[in-house]
Amino acid sequence: MVELREEETEAGEAFEHRFEGLGVSSGIAIGPAHVIERGLIDLPEYGLAEHEVAGEVERFEEAVAVSTKQLRKLRSKASDLPGAAAEELSYLLDAHLQMLKGSRLVRGVAERIRRQHINAEAAVQGALVEIGQAFAEVSDRYLASRIDDVREVGTRIVRNLSKVPYQAFSSLPQGAIIIAEEITPADTALMDPTKVGGFASALGGAEGHTAIMARSLGLPAVLGVPSLVTTAKPGDLIIVDGTRGHVVVHPSRETVGRYQRRREALLRRQRQLDRLRGIAAITRDGERIGLQCNLELPSELVLAHAAGAEGIGLLRSEFMYMNRDQPPGEEEQYRVLRTIVEGMGGHPVTVRTLDVGSDKLAYSLGEHLSPSVNPALGLRAIRLSLKVRPLLEAQIGAMLRASAHGPVRILLPMITTVGEVKAVRELILRVARRLSRSRVAISDPLPPVGVMIETPGAALAADALAQTADFFSLGTNDLTMYTLAIDRGDEQVAHLYDPLHPAVLRLVQFAIAAARRAHIPVNLCGEMAGNPRFTALLLGLGLRDLSMASPSLPRVKQRILDLDLGEASRRAEQIMLQSDSGVIAALIDDFNALD
């Protein structure tokens, strides 16, 4: 977004810089900056056989293409900066982009791979050394200093070649604020909420998976602040206001005091909501609503209990595949799932099979996932699982074994056809027979099998899917993205992502109606469930079960306790007659204000 203003803190002190971005996870964090600088470290170096050279050159070219895409995104965001800042950053990024277009660096790396038969990372390092020596012989100091830009471009290429996430979060000072150009879901999975205060980055959108994980962990976060990385230095005092989308570098004492008072007020409000933990979510007219939690990581189990969750409505299994070289086997997954199932003490745990792809890449699956022009539409989720059966069989085996320790439900992501559901059911039966022959305990009957409704195709085929599924789970994040053709993780179009678009709401309504006609349970586990603004509409459309990030549950419960379901249903009927999302938003906000 934009830099709001810059002002001197006190005589002799640094200037206060205030930035505005996308507030993606509410709360206020104040702490020292931990700036992620991913350098050329631990580079692998190995030789190639003649038949491997062409593939290695192609891998290098793909990393260059990814680097170009990243720089173009930053270039687009730089135009939002004020005055000289926009011009300076744009000039720098243009220079970096030019280096990726057949420059000496790019040509030299490709030639080294072909000539020396070495891997791309080693070729980049060799080319940087050679170019650095040439620059060192230049008498013009300005031109000689440009080697820093070449090294930065080389670092970016290597980072995209390795796909290895940053892993140095273990030695952070208490309450550290992580600052980076981009923070991936795999990075977020490494963050310990008891140590990390919050984070901010140059790239990212409000509905991307990184933002979802931040909300799930209760970490204040602001994304989409392009010049933050060049402004903040390690150890600088930083304020992250995830509620309003502000980041302050070098805050004055007055600013720190103001934010500390706001943070205390937010904490008091949260303590009031925490008192609802043991109270059932019952509307004013006596309708009981089931509230469950989404889990990104096992460590969030404590948060789910603290929020009073009645189960896990969505356990995203991707965490088991992140930040490692090889995918986990059945035994390892079983041990993790058993801990979670037993930890819920008899409450149901809905485990979603692997949903890797789009913004949730796990590099342990590198041998199964090749770069895609559009990962959101490529080999991901159930498509990957059905193509690479050993991955799915290991997951199913672990889920079936965990079901012996408490109620488990199996949820299938990105389903678009009845055939996909049938194929998974056949595999479940085959794995169950294998476990039974080995006298391994599993539940009897087998766990229910549900379908994620998160594409327009699945929503429109809901009647047919309801005949093969035991339950529905509405994934409104992807449903909105696919319906509106908007990348929810792209800050350039984040303002167009609108779950209140009439097309999205009609697909939601259609899927709910199909589930009710088939007499199967239906819940909503997308981000809409955790926003009290949408609670009345969702219940009015017929939902009676919601699953959300743990920190959101008390606020949604408070809204339910204040709500008359009959009135909400009538308002939902009125909303579904509208064709303009602005009018729909106004009707929702008006109802919430009156209730």
C-alpha cells in the first residue's frame, strides 16, 4: 500500500516510519525486528550426467521465470509508494528485472551448466564469483558497487531453485517481529506464538494461506508493505497493528504508549469473551449451533480447548509435509493424528487429505510436483493424491488407525466429480482390509467420508455428490477465488476478493440445500465462518455448524448468543434476492447494527 508518514521521534533518535498494508490477522504486537535475509548458504554442488544437463538448464530457466514474476509483483506495488520512494525502488527493481533478461549472469549460468555439467546452484555461485572479479577491476566506484545488485538477483534465483524455507526462528528474542519480502505458509508453520510477536511482509493477500495461518495462530500480521524490508533493520523496534493494517518502524515513545493502551483494551475484550468458553452457542430463539475449530498445527490444540471448541472441523494435514526433505510415512502420520484425536477427548476430528498446490507448496513433494503455469488449476489436492497413490494410502492408513482412538472423519479437498469420491472410497476399503489382516485396530464402522465444496463445479453438482458423500464441508476461501477468478493470495487484486458476491452466495445456498435434501450434515470451514459479520447470514442460509480459527470462536459465539434465528432467516431471504454485493453488504451491516 502506501507509506503514511515519516516523523522524528526525539532529538538524536531515528525517524518514525509509518506504513499501511493489509491487516490480515488482528491484534497488536510491539517488539524487535527480525529481518529475514536469505543468502547463498549451504549451496549444493554436484556433477551431472550428459542426459541430465538439458533438464537442469530447464530447472534454472524456471527459477528465473519465478524470480521475474516476484520482481514484477514488487514493481507493481512500488508504484503505490509516495514520491521519490516509488521512483527509487522502481528503478532498482527495473534493474533487477533487466538482469533476468539474457544478462551476463543468466547466460553465464546456462553456459556453465552445459559446459561443466554441474547443478544450477553451483553454476550461479560460479558465475557470481567471475562477475564479481570483473567488477572489482572497474575503476569507476559507482559501477563497481553494482555487483551488490547482481548478487541480490543471484540470491533470489538460488532461493527459487532450492525452494527451502527459512528455518532460523528457534533463536528469536521474545516477542520478535518477523519482517520479510514474502512469508510462505511453510515459514509460518515454523513460528512459535509464545516467541513470535507478529510479522509483516512486502507481498501477500488477506485470504492467502499465510494469512489464514496467522489468524489460526493468533499472530498479528500485516502484508503488502513493499518498502518495509529496505526500511527495517534487525533489532529495530517495530509495531504491527494487524487490526488496522499499520506497521510502525522506530515508533516514538508517545506512539508506543498509544499502541500499548490499545493492546490492553483488546486484551481486556478478549478476556471477557473467554468467559463464554463453557457456554453453549444457542440463539435467542433456542437453536443450538455447533462451533468447531480449524487446526493448522498440533500446537493449536491448546488454543482450541481454550476457545471451547466442540471438535476439529478441519485439520489441515499439510503441516506434516512442510519443512522436510521427504514426505512422512504412515507410521509417523498415525502418531501425530493419534495425539490430536486423543487430545480432543471424544470430540470429532475431521482430517482433510493432503491439499498441496497453489500457495501451499511443500518441498518434500518436489519429485511429484513440477512447476505449473497456474498452480491453483493444476495438479493439487485430491488430483495429486489420486495420481500418487502411495501418498494417499499412507494418509488413509494413518487416519484409519487414528480412528481407533476417537471419532475421525475423512475430508476430501478439491473434489469435482463423483468418480473421485468413489475412487477414494475403494482405496479406503482396500487399506482397511490390509490393516484388518495385520490385526491393526481401526474403527467399526469406518470413518465418514466428506467432500469439500470449494469449486463452482462441486457446488453445482452437489446433489450428485451428496449421494456419495457422508457430509459436506464448504470451503468458501477457494470457492470465492474460483468463482470470481481471483488469486486470493495476490495483493494486487485482493480488493476484488468478495465472499458476498451474489454468485458465491448462491453457490453456498445451493450446496446447503442439496445437503439438507440428502439428509447429510453440512458445515462451513472457510474464513467466512470466523467473521461475526457473516454469522447471521450463514445461519439464515441454513447452516448449523461452523468451523474456524480458534481465536475467532469466542467472537462468533457472542454473535450467536445475541441472534434471533428467525429474524436472521428472513434477512437472508431478502439478501438472496439482491444482485449487487454492495447492497448485500449494507443489508448485513444494517441487520448486525439493529440486532
